[in-house]
Amino acid sequence: MPSKIKIVTDSSAQFADPSLVAHHDISVVPLRIRWRGNLYREGIDLDPAAFLSQLSQHDDLPELLPPSLEAFQAVYARLARQTDRILSVHLSQAMHPTAQVAQAAAQSLIGRCDIVVLDSKSIGLGLARLVEEAAHLAETCDSLKEIVRLLRKQLTRFYAIFAIERLKYAQQHGLLGQAQRLLGEMLGIRPLLTIEDGELLAMEKVRTPAQAIDKFVEFVLEFNQGDQMLLLQSAPEPTEQTLALIDRLNLEFAQRTYPISLYQPSLACYLGPNASGIMLYESSFSPESRRKPYEVEERE
């Protein structure tokens, strides 16, 4: 009887229940963050709350680096002693080269272990949910090809919306031109960001936190109450803006709880400090995928 398929992911996955990682024996390879002359491993020697707090006090931009080729090779080699099939699921290839490094590392085990690297087209909650589903499927399915086929059908279930404070992060990732950034800073205009088909994009603009909350509520109203949702913020305790958002959502959805979480350091490399957002994963899927009701910002 073939051995169980092993699941690998990276530290940008944000699990609603972190105990699932150990329960399903999921291997998490840490991303690295270079900031202010230091190199940190996410989830190992970088505290999310402390990082977000320090990020707000400095103008230096952090750089998100993939795990090294050697780090992936070490994980794959260890698992290859236990199984002949590995599924490695990672953050969006359109946002970051982690999946490419994983693919390169998999080449070293050709002939010894069948390794499939899957682009989740997401980050955070979306990646975590896909990894969880992969782990559940691996409990009962012995076909790596079948698991990948089923997971690909779920790639469009992840949605996100973010409000950012520091526009230079958006400029760093090509979401704004320099002129747009300078004008936005001068006029107090902030773009909302989304992730569409795995790509981080700028949407319509807002001027105030209240306007951002309005857009967040519009976003949530597009989905069903049964869909899994995570409110993201940059502080350990609920912020004034998060509480105001929950108050608004309670007017629309009675008897619903709203889990709140710090966003991961890896996501902070894209959003910067003092950002907020919502990540949502559809519990069910229909062929008539909803279209996002936002216009994407043209880049200069």
C-alpha cells in the first residue's frame, strides 16, 4: 500500500486554527524578511505583533524573500524518506517567487519522489484553506493527480480587500506610480487593494476610514453568511476601526461572529503598517463566479 501523501506549504498561510498544522502533519517552510540590516524567518524568529509595531516607527521598507533552495530541498528530502508523493502548495506566483524556488528544489528528487508544486493564487487565509483541504483529501485519496485536480477547482474561492496607510508600499510593488503616490499623500487619498487571479491590484480610492468601512461592508454583502471570513488589523487588540466595522456588519448580519487577527509579517511586506482588511473564502462555489464590483486602478 502506498504511503500517505505529504503536504508542504509556506509561512504566509494564515490558519484560523494553527493546531491543524501539527494535526495533519503539514510541513511549513518559513519565508524570510530582510529589514533594517537583519534577516528574519517568519514564524520562527519574527514576532508578528512586534514586527508590525516596529514597522510603523520606521520608513525602511521590508523585503520578502522566498525560502532558500536548500531549505526546500531539506524538507523534501526528509519527507521523501516517509513517502513517494509530496504536494507543495504556496502563495501566489504572481505576487512572489516562492513557488518557483519550490519547483527548482523538487527537481533534485526526480526519480525518488513525485513532487507537485501548486500555485494557490492567494496568500494568508486563502492559502491556508487550500492547504487544509489538501490535507483532508490526502487522508482518504491516494491519487496525487486527483487531489491537485480537485484543488484547482477551488482556486477562485478566495477574495480579499485591504485599506493601506503608507502609499510607498503600493508604489514599491508597482501598484502606484510616483506621481500617484505623491498626489495621494498630499490629498490624503488611499487606494483599496484586492487580490484577483493571484495578483495584488489597486482598486478605487477612499479619503477617510469611514469610507473604507463603507467599501468593506459592500464587499462582505456580496457573499453568504456561511463563507469563512477573517478581519485583519495591525494591533493585537481590536482597533477602533475594526470595532466600527463590526458594528456596521452587525446591522447587516445578525448572530454572526467576526474573527479578528493580526496580518502576517509576509502580508505586511505588501500592505505596510496600520493597514486593515478582510480575507474571505467561499464555502461553496457556483459556475457563475461573482465579479468584483470594483474598478482596477490604472498604473502609471
